[in-house]
Amino acid sequence: MRRRRQLGETLQQTALAAQLTGDASGRRGDDRSIGYRWFADPRSRDVHPVEDHPFLSRMYASGLRTVIARRGPGSRAAHLAERLLATSEEFREVWARHEVGIRPRDVKHYRHPEVGLLTLQCQVLQDPDSSQALLVYTAEPGSESADRLRLLSVIGSSGAVGLLGDRLPLAPGRES
């Protein structure tokens, strides 16, 4: 489970979410935005299967364009777009399409080096007043992904290293 802002900035995440996607608590500045990292840091893509990359590129660019339309040309979203236009050829290509309204899919695919591919349902609970969303990920009961998610929770409770090399916290009550 994660709590996120409009620019894809993770505000809070469970230990299991950190184990799956990397610990976001240490990210600062522009790197807090998942859309920015998608184009600026190739490692951020490692958590998704390659076949999902084109869609995700279009979705992040579309989302950024939507936030700029709401917040204006002097906004932080506009700053992120300017930085990406200056540094990412892929972003320039996707941005030039002027796509808007590309919504995240309800079913997400994640790759983890220890447990493999997970297919998860994502429920998004929006708070329009605070521009925040709560993302709740679940696996179909009895599925291979449910088994892998349980295994990941055990791996995570040991204070293991996450996908991007982040040191993850131990489960509550455990000593290091």
C-alpha cells in the first residue's frame, strides 16, 4: 500500500511496498516523482516487465501534462517537464504526441529479482481536496502472485535489500 501525490510522489508506503518497488523514503527533490524517475533513471524501470514500458512512458507523460494543465506553467510539474525535455530523448518523443487522459491500468505487473513476476490488482482511492491517492495492491487469492507476495513479505520481514539496492526496514518489533 502506498499514499501518493499527483506527481507520483510517495508520501508513505508499507514495508511490503518498499520491498516490491524500492524504498521511497530517502528520495529528495525531483527524484521523488515516479514520472520524473521513469525518464531520468533507467533503473526505475526494472520493476516492470519490458513489454509494459511503452504504455508506462505514455502514461507518465500524459499524467504530467494533465498536472501542468491544472497547476499552470510556473508549477513544479512544468519544471519537471522542462528538465525532462532538456535531458530525455524518449520524453521529448512521447511529449510531442500531446496525449492526455491515459489512465493507469487496474492490473499492474511487477518484476522482483527474488520472487519473479507478480500480477496485482490496484485500487486507487482519491482525495481530490488534498490531491492525494491511496493505492492498494492485492493479488488474486490462491494465485501464483498471491504466493509470491506472501514470500516477498517473509523476505521483507528479514530486513533484506530491496530491488534497487535500498536497505529495507525490519518488520516492527525486530532487532537488527
